[in-house]
Amino acid sequence: MAGVTLVTALATCALIFFLKPIHALIAYFAVLVWYPSYLSAPIGTVDFTVHRIVILFLFGKLYLETKLPSRFKLVWLDKLLIVYFVAQLLAGAATTRTLGSFLENRAGRVFDMMLPYFAVRFIITDKQKYLLFLKSILVVAVPLATIGLYQCLSGHNPAGFMMRYYAWEASTGYSPMSRIGLTRANVVFSHPIMFGLFFSMLGPMCVGLFGQGRKHWLLYVIGIGFMCVGLFSCLSSGPALSVLSAMVFLAYYRFRKTWKAVTAMIIVMCALIEITSNRHFFEVIDRFTLSSGSAWYRGRLIEVALLEGGMNGHWIAGFGPDVDPGWGPIIDRRSFTDIVNHYILVLCRAGLIGLIPFLAMNIAAVKRLIYSDRLAMHHSEKWLVWCLAAALFGLWIGFWTVSIYDIPLTLYYIMLGCCGAMPAVVSRPTFPMLRNVGGEFYQVNSQGV
């Protein structure tokens, strides 16, 4: 499949050459989620996936044919993303014994993490581009959801034959995973959970389209409906918890001014659970799963890692990337550790050196959205900001039950890129003005500053 992968990449790159930047970004997004990331094409001694080749060509187009990079200004979110990436390098260099392979692995993170984020930051500079991107998400999701439902009901994956050509490990091909008498769909994704996360991460963002007028509302309803179908077909509790949390956040929009009281109430409730119950609050939260066994495992993982000395001797720099911490036999006597918690995964791989910048980066994303909400003058723009915030909130809750990798990891940084771009989306570049934000006056321009 290496030849097919290379031809697909080159064809997409050729298409991008003739497209405007926003349409080129959409083409990259489509190939990211439609073509299996576990297939690669060897270029020299390095294996490149389709989306890594395409994002590299997209950046070449941006720098050679547009002035977008020269107009770009770094904000705190951008800087903290870079800090987080550097922190991973430092933590990994301190723990790995094979520096060459580690640096090659981190080079892959540049293509999966840094470049997609900054592509969004460069290209999405106004509301029209952002809305077009949201519409493209719905268009891309429809065929994925359709095939996912077919796989769920029939047990047959039309794209499953490609798993025999898995690039980085031996594979015997597609092996169906079942639950409640149905097949868990994954289509071109490496795992059903990752397939479900695609819909739970991006679906709440697309709900923002409903606040932009009545035109095409029926198409949006159909698109969101297909995303719900795709989410169902994965039969996974992690994506379900994520989208349920996002839905609660969306429903809270009209009462958002009471957020301080609600936050205090949640903290008090968690404290009461700790005091009055024989279980930790995170064990109660994890009851929102399809399996009581998986809920127990997730709570036990947190206990072993944080409360029972699992991180002893590794708090600073972690165990290193792709290193099993050896908690499996302690938790449930399995031979490996399934780290189904993204926060624990970051801590395990990079220690506090990685976790602190990771949390700071997410806090910066929240502050960027708050700033965008204050800049927004109309309900439609505030709703766009709120829907993006809901998507991130749902994902951050989902992080307690699943760790992300593969395509959802790249989608996560695309979402953060949208947070960075949001001030430009809600601003009025045609009519510069001074806006009072938190007692300070800002001139609103095309970059939202």
C-alpha cells in the first residue's frame, strides 16, 4: 500500500496547489480523517503518512504563495504550545537510552501537533473562513458515519483489508470488536474509541452553525444527525461521556453568568464524596461508562498512579515515551498497563516537566475563549465561542476515561488552533474600533487584537 499512499499524498498536494488557503486546509482535513493513518510511504529512511506529507506541502504553499505567515503574531497560547513541545523533548531526552529513535519520534510530533495547529492559526482569520471549516467538518463526517453504521450493523468493514499493511507493527488484518451484540465501528481509524472521538470532539463545535441564521438549518440538522450516528456506531463510553458533558455545557449557555456558583457547588460535591463515601469522587464520575469493569479499572489506574506510589522516582521527567510503567500487574494482573486517562498518560511519559505546560496550554486556551467572548458583539458570535468551549470541555472530561492518540490527537491541536484564531473570528476587521475589555481598551483588527 506504500505506492497507493504516496500517490494519494501527491494527488492531494497537487490539488492544494490550485486551492485557496482555506480550501487547502479543508483538503488536508479530509485526507487526515478519510485515509488510514496507519499506512505510510517510505521516503528515505523515514515513513511518512499521507497527512504528514500534505501538511508539509500546505506550509510550503503558505510561505511561498501567501503573506499569511508574515501577518501572524504569537499569543500566549502559541507560546505555551511551543513550551509544551520543548518540555516533552527535555523530559524524553532525560529518560530515553536511544536518543536517535526518540528524536525521530518527536519529529513526527511536529507534523501531528505543531504544523496542524499553526496551519489553523495562519489560515482562519475571519468568521467566514471558520464557518466554512465547520461546514466542511459535517461534509467529511457524513460518509464516515454512514460506513460506520454499516460496519456496526453488519460486522463488515469495507476498509478493514488495509489493516494488513499496518506500517509500524505486525498485523493480521481487521479483527471485529463486539459489544451488546453489535460491532464496534472504526472504519479507517486504528480503534473504535478513536473513531468515536472524531464525532464527540467536533460535533459540539459544529452546533455553532445553528446560531448563524436560518439558512441551510435543515442541512445542519442532517449533518449533526449523521455525527450522532457515527458516535453511536463506535459503542464506546469515552466518546459518549465526552459528548454528554459537552451537551450539558451547551445547555448551560443561558445560565453562564452563574458559573462561579456552579463551580463552587461542584467542588463542594466532590469534597463531600471524598469525606462521606468509601470511594473517591473520580470513581463515582467513572460510573458513566458502558461497563462497570472498565469504570473500576479507570478509577484504580488513578489510585495506583497518584496515590499508591506508581510515579515514585519518576515525578519529574516521567518514564519516557512509549515506556510501560509496570502498573498492569498491580491493577488487574494484566501484563501491560492500559493508560486510559490522558492526564495520567502525559504525566507518565513526561512527568511534571510535561504535565505542567500541558495544563498551562489548556488554561491559555480557556483564557483565549474568554477574551473572544468579551470581544464578540452579537449572540451568533458568542454562540460560536461557547460551542468551541463546549467541545473542549467535553474532551477534557473525556480525558479522565480515555487517552487520545492517532487522528484525534491531531484534531485536538486543530481545536486549540481554533481557540487561538477565535478573536479574529468574532472581531470586525472592516471597521476598526476600540473595545473595552476588562478595563483596558483594545483596537480590534484582523488578528482580533
